[in-house]
Amino acid sequence: MITKAYTVAFEGVDARIVEVQCAVTAGLPAFSIVGLPGKSVSEAIERIRSALTAMAVALPSKRITVNLTPADLPKSGSHYDLPIALAVLAALEIVPAAEIEAFVAIGELALDGAIIPVNGAISAALAASSEDKDLLCPAGCAPEAAWVSSTQALGVTSLTSLVQHFTGNAVLPPAKPGEVASTEHVGDMIDVKGQERAKRALEIAASGRHHVLMVGPPGAGKSMLAARLTSILPEMTPREALETSMIHSVAGLLSGQGIRRDRPFRAPHHTASMPAIAGGGRGASPGEISLAHNGVLFMDEFPEYNRNVLETLRQPLETGEIAVTRANAKVTYPCRIMLVAAANPCRCGHLADANRACSRAPVCSEDYLGKISGPLMDRFDLRIELPPMAYSDLDLPASGETSFEIAKRVRAAREIQEARYEGLTAINQNADIEGKLLEDVATPDSESRAFLEQISDRFGLSARGYHRILRVARTIADLDQSEMVRKPHVAEAVSYRTSLSQQL
């Protein structure tokens, strides 16, 4: 008799159904796993043997063969422990073989039979739903898996409790979705003294999910502004939270109590490698650009990053996804992010101060910011120059608006965009629009069109620059609750585009 259980193999954030077959036949006593198992899967034999011994279950003196199919798909990870144990228990007629086939199971076994949380519960739940099956997972993973409402997730604490469930002695209740409240302290925009133009630019960027480059001397407040950006962003929708949590679940970053609704803020160091930023390494795991999906990726000291790392960002910023290709894996991760980059105006950082700037100015600035290639610079919709802050400015009392006041306008602008793009796939904010849709929703009036012609003649406006100005202008119009894109909206968008090198 061959018994079957089901589990998944992870390919990025996607999960592929794997059938676990178990046969107990006459022959020399042996326990073997076939089907291209990795080292962690082969070691499941000893964990299962010890867990069954803790339950006072002895393996028969026969040949036990477990096959993981499809056999040509590499299997790795400790989450195969539970489905293999279930298939063995069904073969020993301890649990009903027909009932375990209605579930997809994931979980790592401890030597005493306890079931330890594993990564990827949300992806496994989605795979189970696609096959019209329920999910068996560790109790620590159940609150996140329960967010997939189309399937039922059962949280299991031990192999003993699972046997009791299938024998009807103690039926496990379905898990309920869990949500983790953020405990991180995010400062308020009012904490930043001065820099009102930069605050306005970040408000526009947050409303339309535009990419921002801030250039200013040390101490101007670049990092302080970026760290407070999430305080003006709206909470993620359930769909966005599920997308982001899938990536964090695969990466093992969820706490086990459920998913988070606050937007991710990732700030990698400028010495980070390409696999750390773009993804890769062992198992082609997600990188920082994917972990910031639906949130903010802050890259301080932007020109100091490796040139190859910076150039890797170009395509993901346009498409909203990144393909990680390695010798043994090819996966695609979503990365619809808001990139906020910060840089000093030159290597010494004091180009604007004649008393402190180096003798190579302004060539020093051209060499330093020249590390950012033209095509990558073109991806930034807003470019902001932050002036240096004097001590007298820092000694002034707090002024300006709070994050709460700014967030209300951002939320209202995003609600307008949600209504405008309702029903459109992969279009959520103004930063996503292109082609005919951009022409339809962001067509400037006659006065604005004449103004753009003047700008084009003076600065040599490129096609990409023209489209990005229209996107930002559309966002400014949304903040202004305006149906049409008018000249003041276009003029403000152009002012952010002509910063730094005056190149459009």
C-alpha cells in the first residue's frame, strides 16, 4: 500500500505542490528518501525516527521508502519533516490515509515531536487553496497563513496533537488571522527644522509613489527626513499586506503572530553586495529591493554603492519586479518600491560652503555625483537640493505641519488614484501609469502645454523626462483635488526635475 501526503517546494514567493509517497515493503530494515532531496530533507529521517520514539511508536523492521514527486525538482528545507511523518504514520495505519490527502502540510519536527515554525506559510496556504486543500502548519505560522481566506489553516503544536486530531480525540480549531502592531518608533515630520521644500517633495513622492533623490551637505536632515517618510504613508491595504508578508515569510522575517500592516522601511548599508540588494545567494532569496515591496527603500550615501549594484536598480524601478537568476534557480520577486536616495554634493560634503569646500570644487561634485549614471538619474522623478542648516535655525522652536496633517492629504490623494485606477492590473499609483493611460489622465491644458514647449526648447526635454513630469504633475493635481493638470502643477513638477544638474 502506498500512502500520500502533500507539501510544497518554494520557488521564490511561489509554492509548487509536491506529493509525498510512502511505501512500506518487505526487505532489509531501511528508511530512505528519494526524489532529489537536499541535505536538510535527508536529515528528516533521524528527526522523524526520534519523534516517533517519543510517541512510543516503533518503526517496523521493513523497508520504508519515501518518494518526493516530481522527482526532478530539487527539494530543500526542514518543512518536509511534517508531511513525510504524516505519510509514514498513514502507512503504519496510525492515522487515516484518506484524510491526510485533503491537506498540504509544512513543519519542522523537534526530536520530542514538537512542531517548529518554518518560513513560507502564506505561500503554502495559497498553493493549498489552488488545489482545494486545507493547510497543516506549525501553530506559530497559523496566524499568518489564516489571512488566505480561501483555505483553512490548522495550527499544530506537536505530532501527538496531530494524531489526536485525525483520530477524533481532540479536533484542532481553524486558525484566525493575526496582525502584529508596530512597536517601532517613527519620528514626526515636525521634528525636522526648516527644509520645507524637501518636506513638500516627500509629500508629493508619498502621494504618487515617486522616486526621490536628496542632495545636501552632512547634517542637512536627509536621513532624518527619510526615516520619517513612513509616518506620512497610508497603511497597507489587505492585498498589499499579503503581498509584502509573502516575501517576508519566505525570508523568515515575520514574528509568527501574524502579518504587519505598516509599510516596510529598508535601509541597507552602502557596502551591501549585489545579492543583498537585488536578491540571490543560497536558494535565490529575496534582497532588500524586494523586502521593501510596497514600502520605502532608503539608500544613504548613494554614490558610494558599488556601480554594479546601482545599475541593477534600473530595470526593477521601471517594471516593479526583479528576476534573480542563478545556476540552480530562477525566480521573480515583486519590488514595487519607493526609492529614496541621499547623497552629499561632493566627497567632502561642503560644496556650498566656500570656507569649507575643497580646492577641486566644482569638479569634485561632478566627479562624485557622476558615479550615478544618466539612465539611473533619469529614474528619479524628484530631485531635491537641501541647503545647509545653521545653528540659529536648529535653535528655533518646531514649526511646520505634523506627520498626521500631511498624512491626511497623502491619504486623500491616494484614494483619488485608487478610484481612478480601479480594475486595472498592476496600476495602483501615478508612478505606474504610462502610454495611452498617461495621456488620458494627465493631459495638460493648453497653457501647461505651451509652458512645457518652452521648457523643452530651453533644457532639451527628453521623452522620459516629459512623461515623468506629467506623472508628478498629476500627483500634485491630486493633492490639490484638481480634475485637470494645470500650469502651477506642471511648473512645480518641472522645478523638482531641473534641480541638481539642470538636466531633464
